[in-house]
Amino acid sequence: MKELSLNILDITENSVKAGASVTSIIVEEKGNTLTLTIEDDGKGMSEEILRGVTDPFYTTRTTRKVGLGLPLLKLAAEQSGGEMSIQSTSIEDDPENHGTKVTAKFYKDSIDFTPLGDVVSTVLTLIQGHPDTDFYFRHSSEDSGQQDFSVELDTRELREVLGGDVPLNDYEVIKWIEGYLSEQYQDPGDI
């Protein structure tokens, strides 16, 4: 994939399909590293699935014979000199505390580093497509030579403010979220 934001979209879609009620997307930049963590409370994966999930010819989908989301993320991380790990507990193994956590570390100074891309559009697409699922998004940077910043959005907080009458995929809500996130990126000093 040309941008990490597309990997984020793909893997978070998997979280939604796994029945997650909340999915967290954390992007942390420190010095020359970027760490991406996607964590959900979905049904999780069995040990057997977890062992094969980074094989590009393994998928649980019935509509195609390959699953490229996690293998491509792993490849992108490793090409930059980084790594990817997956932790998962299935709902069968632990009905109370289940879900999946994918963590990928990238080195931004590598010539093979995949740029982050348009994460605002990715978050908007997720909220618009899955208005009944909650998402927590945070992108923070502690980069030397660049202004530190933290951009954050929690749809659970939006639901509290909106009450039950206004869906998150309402046009006005989506436009507000877009402006809110874009504003945080444009002027991180005012956050």
C-alpha cells in the first residue's frame, strides 16, 4: 500500500468485522520512529489463526483466497528496519477479556519508509461506514526538530454530547469531525 493510512483502514475494518465495539488507533512518533497500534475488543483469534495470519495466502474470508492486510503491514514495517507483532485472545478462550492488538514499528529515516498519508480521511471513512462502532484515535509526535503535537478523537465522547438522537455518520457531524481533526493538525500549538 502506498500509505500507512490505507493499512490502518484495512486492519480497522477487520476489527469491525470481528465484532469490536471499540477500536483504538494510536500513532506515536518519537525521533526517527513511528509506532502504529490498532487494538480492539472484537472476538479475537485462535492460536491457529494467529499463527497463519501474516501469511499472504491465508485468510478467513470466503470471497477471496488471500488476505493481504497484515502481511503488507508487516512487510512495510520490516522494509524500514522495523517489526510487527500481533497479540490476540479469542472470545472462546476468555469471554470477558478478548480482542486483538497489532503493533508495527517503522523507522522514518529509511528510504523504504511508507508515508503515513491522510489519516483524517481514514478516520472519517471508518466513522461514516460504521456509525455504531466506537473509535479512539490519537496521533502524537515528540520529534526533535519539529513541534510536538497530539491529535485526539474519541467517538464515545461525541456520543455523550450528541445524545442518542444524532448518528455519528450524520453529514453535519462528519463535517465537524473533519474540521476538528484538521484544525488540530494545522495548528498543534493551540491544542
